[in-house]
Amino acid sequence: MTALPLDDDAMCFCCGPKNPIGLKLEFETTADGRMRTIWTPRKEHQGFKDIVHGGLVATVLDEVMVRLLYLRGISAVTAGMETKWIEPVRWGSPYRFEGWIVQDRGRAVITEAEAFLVEPEQRVAWCRATCIRV
């Protein structure tokens, strides 16, 4: 694979401040080195009535993992991702998403992420991804 430049033009759907329809997520690094964001889905993010579209939840899980790699200077994209939903994600409530690195295998980096309802704290989703350096 030829090198793929990963330039930030502020239009990322998840975090881009210039994207008019984006989620505009903000991130922080935790004391244990994880990447964290809080997202409160809105009604327009639902799939079935009152349940947030699973693809959007997977997108935010992916973002906390790849954002962590980017912050650490690892230029990589998601090659594959397994996602498990534990509880329905409902619009109108804040959810905490956290991602971390499981293993650095050279060209491939294995990452994981989880999503939690903030109050009362409840795990709602988990994923594991293989990211490839580009």
C-alpha cells in the first residue's frame, strides 16, 4: 500500500469544527492514557424510535480509538472492527466513550473502546479494531 496522507481540514464528521452536520466531539486523555469523549445523541441520530442508530455509535467508538493513535503520532486507519451492543443507546442522555491501545504489532495496531451511559453508569457497547499504519 502506498503512503496515504492523513490531513486534517477540520471537516471530520465526528470532531470537525467546520462540519455543519458533524458531531463536534471534544476529546481528552485520561490519566491512564485512554482517549475519552462525551456524546449526547439527539433525536435526529435515532434509527428505530428512541434508539440511536448503531452505525453512529460505532462511528464514535472508532473515533476514540483512531484519535488516540493520531495523538500518539501513529498515522493509521481502521482496517476492521468488531462491535457489540450490550444495551440500547437512547438519544437525550450523555454517553462516555473511551478508547485504548491493546497491542502494537508493527504495521497493525489493535485497539479497543467502550461506551457507557453516564448516569447511572452502565456499559452499553464495546468494540475491538485492527488499525493499519499508512
